[in-house]
Amino acid sequence: MTTVAVSLPADIAAAVRVLVVDDSVVIRGTVARWLGEDPRLQVVGSAANGVIGLRMAEKLLPDVVILDIEMPEMDGLTALPLILAAAPGAQVLMSSTLTRKGAEVSFRAMSLGAADYLAKPSALREAGQTEAFRAELCAKVRALGATAQRRRLSRSEASPRFAATPRPPARPLVLRPPSRVRPQILAVGASTGGPQALAQFFGALRDRITLPILVTQHMPATFTAILAEHLTKASGIAAAEGQDGEPVRPHRLYVAPGGRHMLVETRGSERVIRLSDEPPENYCRPAVDPMFRTLAAAYGPAVLAVVLTGMGQDGTRGAGLIAEGGGTLLAQDEASSVVWGMPGALAQAGLASAVLPLGELAGAVERIISGGRP
């Protein structure tokens, strides 16, 4: 076993400051009320369009901005870079509809610096959709707010007046040795901040590997189809949503479709994709854990899995089975993650063979596939 010292996140005492920018007075009021019921969150303002939102962001310096896309006077896509410049360190959560147009604009917004997106239900009157939307909203705001506060604290402590402030000692992480078996499949799990991280990761790999690749990103239907298109452009590898029953082939990238778990099972001498409508795991469907579990069973020590930025702990249980089977796991480090929940849980459980910045993960994957060490 190897150990590496890393600093774990400090508890953030102050409430997360949130600015809501949406042209719907109903949505502004509902979102503000929901967030206000969480003692860890504080709504510091609301605005009906991007012009007002920009002024308020510059004045209030929120931790998180919830930004609608379609608004009069100044839409969200136009306001986004201006808000990021006016409120340095703020994390912007785009709010879009569950349509192809909404998905495409959300992906464009994330390429311009938005931290994540939130897919609005078609009607806030639908009880099931409302509760799921509310839970996702509050969880994402808390996670992004903690990231914003932590980064601002780090910048403050880097100034001379904080030079004498003692830092808590780093807690060592235990690293596992990588598998001695060359990988036969690459699996990647991600959540908050994942679309940007996936594009960078696969852009660095391009088409230099021929293994089959499976990706589970927490994302609704429609969005996952757009994600596959973006990954095709980034990687040079043919990417598409996985189809139930299709064989797992080399030099293909399979994306778990929104609303369904993506699994792999052995059928005779070949492995095939299976899609499952089983209940959500870790409040998600698709979830990373079911994919990892089935890969451990199907490939044993020949699994190479990577966990990228994301909130929560999805993937850690399945990663435990991959580790027990002798496979190799890599985790993105805290500094390069939008939220160090999923990769942090994996790292703290002692399951990773390396914890690396996003920009170094592709190189580590190539070395492992070539028979080297990360």
C-alpha cells in the first residue's frame, strides 16, 4: 500500500449565499422559498432578467447563482460570462427545460464556465417531479456553495495577512496497487461538473485507445444523447447511448441513457449492454454503482475505472467490488473537481490506485493500458 497526503475539506460555517435569476415570478418565489427552508442556505436576492441579475451579482457577491436561460432584456447565456466576471468565484447553476434545445444551451453554458445545470420539470404542480426537482436543487446548491466558499477561503489564506494561520494537518490516503492484468474495458462515472470533465478527459485521450468505454453521467433523458454527441467530437471515438442487448465492442463509447441504469452481462462468449429500470441508487438513475458492480462480475481484474467530479458517494460501493476483483480505480483530485464528493469518497475509502488532477488522468489511463503504473 502507498499513502499520499491530501487536505480534506474544512467545514464551512457560513450559510451559502444564493442569487436566483429567472423571469418567472412563480419559479423565483418557489425556488427562494425552498432554499430559504434550508438553514444552510440564504437567498440574498432574486432578479427577473440578466441585466438585473448582473447588477445584483456584482453588489451581493453570491456563492451560487441560479440562472435561467430564456429571459427578456438579457438571456442567461449572455449574462453568464458577465456574472462570472462580476462575482469572482461564484458557481453558476443553469436552469433549463427538459428539451433538446435546453440541453444544447446547457452544454454551451457549461463550456463558457457554468458549473452545472438543473433541468426544470414541465410543471411545478406535478408532485413527483416537484419533490425530485426540489431535492436536486437544494443538494446542488449546497455542494456548489461549499465549493465556492472553500475556494474563496483558500485564496484569502494565500494572502500575507493569513500567512501565520495554522492549517489542519493533511490526512493521508491509502492507495492500492494497480492490477497486474491489462485492462479490457474502461469505465467512467461522473456527476456535478462531469460534462466539462468528460470532454477534457476524452479530449486528452482522443482516439489513442481501442478499449470499449462505458460512461455513466448523472443526467436526464435528452441530455445524455447530447452528451454522447459532444463526446464523439471530443474523443474521436464513436459515442452513443447504450442500447439494450447490443454487444460491447472495442473502440466504442457507450453512454448510460437518462432514466435507465446501464449494466454489462456475459452472454456466452461475449459481453452485452443491459439497460435496467430498477429503482434509483444514490437517488440517481442512471447510477454509477450498478455499472461498476456488473463490470466487476464480467471483467474481474481487467476493469479500469475512473471517477470524476460529482456530489455524493455514487460509485464507491461498486468500486469496492472492482477492487476486490483485482481491478484498477483512479479518482480525480479535489483541487480540479467542481465537487469532490464521488471521487473523494472513493479516495477516502482507500480504493484508488491514484488520485490525480483532471489534466493528468488521461496520461495515467494510457500508461495503465500499456502495462505501466499510473
